[in-house]
Amino acid sequence: MAEPIKVLIVDDHQVVRRGLRTFLEVQEDIVVVGEAADGAEGVERAGELRPDVVLMDVRMPGTDGIDALRRLRELANPARVLIVTSFTEQRTVVPALRAGAAGYVYKDVDPDALADAIRSVHAGHILLQPEVAGALLSQEEANSGQGRGGSLTEREREVLGLIADGRSNREIARALVLSEKTVKTHVSNILMKLDLADRTQAALWAVRHGVSS
């Protein structure tokens, strides 16, 4: 049996943390390893507990979710971050995605949909709502890496197309009959050549420039 997905909950409202924990604890493949009441504590706990997925609120007193995301990236923490927010404005969600979040859901999300979202980001997928993806695309237009796509090899373009489809490294490896290690190398080369920070930006670049699987 596969190891359960380890989840850290970061939210300044105790009732929210308690509600999320209560639901997630009945999932056989998910285990809550800890909680934090703000971004700074969340970063510290993520370093101690090494969760697979962090459920992160955006607006918190002190260190907010976006600053916490940036700090996790600076520390090269491998946890995938899923934003859980009550704010629907693009000006709130878009910066979080640009800071490294793997996706977002709203706090009124159906419980089963939340569990599926956790499983999805843990598998390497990116959860972007269409309206937020559009906002990200428009914001990246000025600094898109345009013109650099010609430096990609044919294989790298295939990998990039599958990233845009939301495929994980494991799924890409299966689709192209490659090892996961080789796929990781291709992903690193793609990010370097296009001067992009992460898979989210790579997926958006692929959509904007018509690269598909």
C-alpha cells in the first residue's frame, strides 16, 4: 500500500483548521501531520514535518500565504502548496500562483473535491481555473520568454506539451516511454531555456505559444 499523503494546514482561523482536519482524517490515503496559524509558523512547520502538500490560506496576520510561498521556494522545500481561500479576486489568487502555488480551491469547496485536489497536486498536476489562467497569461505577456522556444529540442517540446496538459513526471515518463529521471532533466532544461521559474509558468507558456501534446 502506498504511503498516505502528508498534509500541513496553515490558516489563522482555528475553526477552519479544525474543520479541514476533521474531514481529512477520515480519508484513508491522507494524513494531517500538523497545523500552523500563520505563514511564518507554516514555513517552520513545513521544514520540520516535511509534508507532501500544504493547504495554505492567503490572507493571514503577520506573514501571509504569498510571503510564506516565496520563503518555501527560497528554502527549496519540495512540498506542493494548494491555496485554500475565501477570496475570489484575481488580484489575490494570481500572485499566489506566481509565487509557486500548485493551484487553489475555495473554502466552500465540496469536501470530496478538496480531497481530490490534494491528490491531484500531490501527483504533480496544476489546478488552474480558466479565469485565473487567463489573468496569468495576460500578466506574463511582457516577459514571456517569446523567441526562446526555438531552442527547445523536439523531445523537450513533447514534454512541455504534456506539462501543459497537467501531466505529472511519472505520467509523462509513461507516455513517452522514458525514465522519470530523464523527464526531470527535460523539465529542468525547459525551465532554464525559457527562463521560467516553475511548471505553472511552463504550462502557461505552452498554452500561449500553442505547444500541445
